[in-house]
Amino acid sequence: MGKKQRDCAGCGAPVGIIGREHCCLCWRKITEAAARTACPGCGKQRIVQPGTGRCVLCSRACAQCGHPVRRQDAALCRDCRRKDRQAAAQRLCPRCGRPGYPREDTGWCGTCSRPRQPKDPPRECAQCGQVKRHQALGLCSACWQRRPERPFVQAAHLAARLTDPPGWLDGFIEHLAAGHGPARACTMITVLGRLLNDEHPNHPQNLLERARWPGRSMGSLARALQDYFTAEGLALPTDQADRLAAGRRQRRLGAVPAPLRPAAAGFCEHMLAARQRARRAGTRPRTDHTIETALAIVRDLGRFLAGQRGKQDWALTDVHDIEAFLATLPKARKRRLTVLRQFFRYARTHKIILADRPAA
């Protein structure tokens, strides 16, 4: 070091180089700090490698999981190396065919080598007297499932689990036990317990709506709840019958050929409106079966006209077409003719045709 020029601005040591304000040690620290930046991986001040954009430690990543690797000569991290060693030691078990660690005494994996818990020997059933496997209470499986007390025992356990059991629960369990077998009743009680334990209110009407299935069938539990609640005056019946009837009407209308479908749909709405008027007037309204039968006859006529007569418009229908259609099913001629008169009367009223064909 040369002659002292001044004191270091950082540590106060002598500075021997002209024009420099820091000593050699402080100058080295300043130079190294200028070359360091924050590593994106660890966030520490490190010298970033040009190839990876990270520090030296973060640049050594595991080839499988991507975690940092501390050793320079290792391509995998500690956990991946352990998994590789375990996978290399595994062999396919000759009994189950799954990878595992074979045992020396059996040659099988640990699961297959472990001794099974012995089953109880068959013994005489207390009810039927046959020697079978024991299920519970000294009964075989078949006798235990037919035991009449099962629904009431399960209902008592359900009431004990509930914070505020509803007052209608005992009566509904008696209704279930009278109309269903013990096994089926226990299955429905299990589903009922899940509905009563959820966060929704347990009002009978709300419970009935939540018990319904979204499909065409409302489910056996919902049907049993509806029968019991409506008989006891606790809830109103659901619209399941109306939904099923609407689906049946829609399927019959969907089977009508597309050019003839709007008139058939209008005829369906006309019959539904007439039924509403009959209900308000107190007369005898059409039932769902009557409306569906009429739509089925109109559907069959539409298929007959489009498939065998080559006609895509109701206005092109003549008497010969109607007679040929009625001749296809002679035994249903009277009923079909009655429905066709109603349909073509509606079509003439709404200007779909110019003449009432069956009445001509």
C-alpha cells in the first residue's frame, strides 16, 4: 500500500490510492454489492447466473419436482432420491399383481403377507334354525334384515342424534314400517336423517321439496313423505303428476313431423285451456289421459300423412286420407274419428284448413 492519502469514508482506515475515498476492503464490498441483485427464487441478494436468471443455489433444480438441489453433483432433491430408491426396491407381487416390497418368508407384498382376521364360524340362527354366518343378535343375515323392529330402532337412534326432532317423526316411521319392508324402510330413514341434519329448515313442505329427485321419478322417500304429510294435513301435494303429464304431452308433440307440429301444439293448448274453463265452471274437465290419447291420435295421423301420403300440410288432407288412416286400426275407428273431428274443428276455426275434413 502506498503513502496514506486520506482516511476511508466507510471504516476510517488509511486510503493509499489517489482519487479513491474508500480503502481496499470497503472498495471490494462496494464492487461485490453492485454485482448482486435480488434472486427471483429465494429473494436474497445474490449474483444472478446468466443462463437461469437465478442465483447458484436456485439454479440447481430437481429434474422431477423442480425443488432446489443443494449438492452440485445431484440431479434430484432428497425426497425424489428417496422415492427412486423405494421404487427400485419394489417388485410386482405374484399374488395381487401390484408393486410392493416382497417379504422373505412368503415372497408376497406386505398386504398379502399379513394374516387375515378369521371369520366367526357358522352357527345356528335363533329364528330360522339354519347354520349360517352370524349377522347380529344371534340371527343370520336374511333373518336380521327381515326383523320388524329395525326401522323403529334406527328411528330412535336418529331422534337421539337430532337436536330438535320433529313431532311427526314417530308417525312417519309407523307409516314407513307399514308400507315397506324393514330393509327398504331403514334405507329411507337414513336418507331422511341426512335431510334433517343439513342446514335447511325442516318444515314439512320444504322437506318434501328437498326430498324429490330431479328426474321423472320423485323417489320412494318423497312419495312416502307426500302420502303421509297430505294425509295428516301437514303439507300440500307436489306438482309431480302435472310435471309428468307435461312431459308425456311434450314427447307426443315432439314425435309429430315438423311441418305439422305447430297445429298439433296449438290443439294441445286449446284442450288445456278448455280444461281450465271446465274446472272454473264446475263441469267435467278432460283428464290427462284423455288429452294424451288425443295427442297420440293426432301424432299418428301426422306420421301417416307425411310418411305414406307425402303431405306436409294439414290443408292438403282430404276425406280419402282420413278413411285410409281409420282403416289402419279398425277397432279404434270410433275413438280416432271423435278426436279427429275435434282437431279439424279446431283447425278450421283457426284458419289452418278451409273445410272440416272428417265432417265432410
